Amino acid sequence: MKRLLVFAAVVVITVMYSGVLLAQSDPFVGTWKINRAKSKYTSGEPAKAGTMITIQRMGDQEQLTSTMPDGSPLKYEVPDKGGVGKFIAGPYDGVSEKRTDDNTRDITWMKGGKEMLHFHAVVSKDGKTMRITSKGTNAQGTPVSGVAVWEKQ
């Protein structure tokens, strides 16, 4: 019985430690703050000063929480293995993500099954800066195009 308890404890600790290592090895995980001075938009409304993005691991999914430029909440979950994730809050209903490498992702937001916004996100090699290039239309149908620069907090 003692061996079984020790074995169970080792398994639980290993699983917990693996999750911590996975989150630590993902350069996207963390809290990011917009740097409006370095961000450039050609169309659409940029994120307000002080806007934050929080990206965290939730089991086998990644969860992003932030606010839209109008101040309304934005939250979605996307599976690690690809496929379509879901919006929990925000004007969109689906999200897909493709990981090119550890520091690069292509993300698409959908509404009513239609692709609306495409993002190309790159975290710098030092893990301190994230550049997100956006192109498409927002939920209201207005064109959006630009580059947002985010700094890890």
C-alpha cells in the first residue's frame, strides 16, 4: 500500500512539474502590455494605452484574456494540438491557431464560420517583446491593418 501511495505521489508531482515546464518553455505565456508608441496601424482602432493581454495554460489549451479597443472583454481558448477554439467573451465565435515554431503563431478569428481577422504573432528571442501584425475586418466589418508591439510584464 505504501508503494502504491509513493508511486501515485511521484506521478502527480511529475504531471504537475511537466505542466509548469511546458508553461515556462512557451514564450507566449505571461502578461503583455501594449506599447502604443511602437505600434503602427494603417486602419482600425488600436488597443488603448495600458491594455494588457494575459496568456496562460489551462490543461491542454491556451487561454487569452484581454479587452477590445472599445473596452469590452475578450477571452478565448484554443487547443494546443490545433483545430478551432472558442470565444468565451467577445464579438467572435471561433479562433484557430497554427504554430510555425516556438516563437511564431498565426491566429485567425472567426464570426459565423467566416474568417474575419488574421494575426501573425512573433515573440522576440529574448522573450521580452511580442509583435502582432493584423489584417482583415473587425466584427463590425471595418478594415483592420497594423502592427501592435507588446512588452512582457
